[in-house]
Amino acid sequence: MNKWLSVLLAFTLMVGALTIGVAAAADATAVSFAVDAVYLAQGQSTTARASASPYAARKKGVTYLISDESIATVTSKGKISAVAIGECQLTATSVYDPTVSATIPIRVVIPVDDVNVTTKSTSVFVGQTLQLSATCEPAEATVQTVTYASSNDAIATVTTDGLVKGVKRGRVTITVTSTDGYAKATYKMTVEQAPESVDIMPESVAAAVGRKVQLKATVLPKDANDKTVLWTSADENVATVNAKGLVTIIGIGQTQITATANANPAISTTVPAQGMELAQSISFDNTLYSVNINETIQLFVNVLPGSTTDKSVTYQVKSKRIATVDENGLVTAVKGGKTTVYAYTADGSKKRAVATIQVLVPVTGVNYRYKDVRVDASG
């Protein structure tokens, strides 16, 4: 029994020692400042308080020491007074455990009076970046660096170097503060959705001199901030285009009409435009075509003048029961009789030619009513 009591006592002492060790580790003394550095103009004062932990250390407090009192002084309560331009160190030491302390730099400076922010634009596209530049005045200010902050990182972020990146559409304010904390500036920006493509309808223009054709440009995506475009013609001797996409044909020939996104000149679309010489007349090479039933005949048309831009035509017959005609003018005879065939110009000149198709049914044999016929010499 005594043996088991000894074992139990030893185990209890070991657990107690471990508990004390953990508690001691948890209660390790620490000292920290609320700021990383203190910037002061000559003759000014501020308080840089330090705190100690745990509670026992906090109750005892800390002591303060300045490394160079010719630059700055500190009171027992942490009040710092700037004496001369320069840099020194402020150390706070735990009274509870003098081996524990924390140190921050103290800089007595010629303060910044103003911060100027410059950039190429007041807007940035979603997913793209814009560089901000900042300068501090006066030039004699000791610290010439700044810090950047965005009012809403969900709309735009900004790096320590002032590079703004658009995240989503909206407005945001970038605050630029001099590192010494004496001056700041704000820069309001808009994050926009950039145009990604431009569609033009119709996809081509072909018209006679003097005619007008309206084009429509659609900028995508639908949530693009600026959906306006700039219209241009590659050759205004052939066609011109106004700010609303209205094309006017000036001369015979070919050119290109382009719509460029105003918000992003890298995005554009081009369609062909043609100034046409229209047909003045159209005629068949014959006014009457004869064709045997179940056979075919090729039609030919003359489109004048010879310089007509588009000489293509379409065909139509009045009665498809008698004859049919394909897109190339090939007529197929279906049934005996007559019908009319038409040819129409395809260039918009609305010219028409007319001819007659006569479908013949050829004789295939002769039949007599009587088996034989006898005639005497007198007739």
C-alpha cells in the first residue's frame, strides 16, 4: 500500500510541475507600443504609450528612455518632446520584468505641408491598373514618402507604390498620406467596365451613288460604361459616314467603314462599303424561246451599261405547270403550252426583262382511221 501511495504522490507532483510551467509560459511578460514609429516637428510633443502584459506586469507599468536627449526627451508617462531635427530611439522597459522591453524610432522632422497626386486618368477599367504618383512639399521636408489607402477594396485596390487596380464598377477614393502624418490628399476615381467588342449591322453596305445606308453599332458587354463609337471611312471619295453611322455613297468603288469604341480605341469593327453603278436596262437575247417538252433551254440576258457593278439577276416564270427556271436561267419544259419568264436585276435598280417560253409537243407518229383506202382511176 505504501508503494502505491508513493507512486501516486510522485505523479501528482509531476502534473503540478507541468501545470506551473504552462502557467508560467502563458504569463510571459511582453511590452508593446501602439505605433511603429513617432514623427514630430521640432518643438512639438506627443505621447507614445507602451503597455505590458500580463495583468501583473501591466499593474507595475513601464519606464521610458530616449537614446539621444539632444533630439527628443520623454517623461515618465511617455510624453515625447521634439528638440532638434534628427532620429533617436524610444525604449519602454517592464518594471515587473526589467529584462523585457520594446523600442521604436523617434524622428524629429521638417514636416510635409502638402501632398500632390498626379495620374493619367480619373478612371480605370475593371481588371486593369493605373499608376498614381505623389510628391511632397516642401522639397526640404525630411520624409518624402507616402502611404496609399483605398476607401473600398471591393471596387479598387492600391499597392504601397500607388498602383491602382480596378476590381468592379463603382467609385472609390484613394487617400494618400505623407509618412510623417502631417499632410494628405484624396483622389476620386471611377472603375469602369471596358468595351470588349463592337458589332455593326448590317454587315456590309452596297448602294448607288447618292444613296444613304444607316449602320448601327452595338458595344459589348451590355454593362460597358461608355457605349459610344467613332465612325470613320477609309476612303471618303467612295463613301462618307457621319457621327450617327449614316453612310452616304459618294462615288463608285470600294472602301471600309469602321466603328471604334470611344472608351477603348483598341476595340473596333470594320464592314465593307461599295459604291455601285446600277443597271439601266436588262433584256433577254430573244423574246421567244421554243423548247420541246421534257427538254431544257438556257436563257441569256444583257445587263446595261457594261460597267454595271452587279450584273447578277433572278428569274421567275409565270406558270410552273408549263415550265420551271432555276437561279442560273436554265428552263425545263414541263407541259405543252406558253408561259412568261421574267429576269430581274439584283442590284436594286428594279429593272425587268420579259420573254415568252413556248413548250412544244413533237409529233411521234401518224394514225389512219381506215385500214386501207381504194381509189379508182377517176379519183
